[in-house]
Amino acid sequence: MRQVGILRVKKIPLLDELAKVLIQDTFRGALPDRNFASTFSRIVFNSGIDKTRGRVQYGFGSKPLRGQHITWFLHQHREAHFEGLDWLGEVYGVATCTKQRCSRCRKDPKKDRGIREAHLAGTLPGYMEKAKTKVLPELEGNAPIARLNFFGLFMFCARFMRRFGELSEAELGKPFKAADSPRELWAHPLHLARFATELVLDSIDEGFGSRESRRLLKKKKLVENAGQAFKELDAEATLSQFTWAI
């Protein structure tokens, strides 16, 4: 909303810093400047474009998918330092997948063999030094991802989404109830906020091109609700407040 100049949403350092931390794993290297709804659907619901209608598939009936591990330090600790191909590929700089690793990625036996051979040809001190170089940035710097308190970050974002859902009760909750929709669609503000988020992003995609369309976009109640929820967030919050001390 801030990027397209809607409602003059204030800058919240925590969200900007978090976006930078997750830019590779979540946004594939670059923050979106258009197609926000399809980006949201791809990230949260692993859905895409309905080519028969030329529009985004809504994720109303979808369940969020578990994402990839974004910190190798914690991944290795959890896996008891198992020398899997994905980890060794990272250590030796060999990508095991052309895209982000997922359950549908095709195996490449030639690459896998090259990774194993590189590991066997090296020494233990050499391997440990490469592994250290890989994980050390996750523990140091301004945004050490292996030390982030994701529980606290989740609750910060959940408070925003809950408020967004509460503000959107009249626009979404009441119509869902009137239509005898399943209770899980409207029983909690977080459910309503999930739907409202997709609708707002879809509206932004359709309406931020011209000055007139932007003016009309600002008048949409769900967009107004999102702006109000942002106004109530702590504008002084930073990522450093959500870092474990070790």
C-alpha cells in the first residue's frame, strides 16, 4: 500500500527489515512492485493463475503450505548435522535445483554425483571452514536470521491481522453468516483478515494505474480498513527488538 501511494501508509521499520531478511526465500530475490495478489497467493497458498479466466486463483479454500527452511544453521542443528545433498550443495556452491527446492523439483544425478565427489575429495577442516562460512552470517549482523524470535514476530503480525479482521467484520463477516457459510470462514477475525488481504491486493492490482482509479481505490472500505490497521501498528518497532541474545 505504501509502495503505490495509497492512504499514505506510514513507514514501519520492522516490516521493511523483515522483508529484506526474507527477500530471497519468500520473494525470490526482489520485492514485488505489481501483481501483488498473485505474489501473495504463490507465497502463502502455492497457487497460481487460472488461465481459463485470466485471473488469480483465490486461496479461500486452500491451506497455507509449510515453507522451506530459511536458516541453514537451525536446519543442520535439527538434522543432527546430516550431510544431505541440499546442505552439501550449499557448502560447495552447487545448486541442486534450478529453482527453490521443493517436493516437485527434478533430481539431477550428475549434479548430485559432483557434490558427493567434491565432499569426498576434500578434508574435514576444509569442510568445516566452508560450513562455518555458510552459517556465520545467520548469527551475526543487523538481521541474524538464526537468532530472530519468530514467535514474537508472528504475534506482532497477528495483532495487525486480527485488527484488520475486526474492522472488516461488516464487509465480510456478516455476509458470510447471512449466506450460511461454514463457521471456519468467519468465526475469527484472523480468518476474515486472510480473505480481506487477498481482496485488497486484488483491488490494488486492478486500480492503481491512473490517478482517478487510485482515488476510487482509496474509497473502498476494505482498503480503508487496512490503512487503519497499519496506523495502529507500532511505528517504532525494529527487528533488533525481536532477536534472541546468545
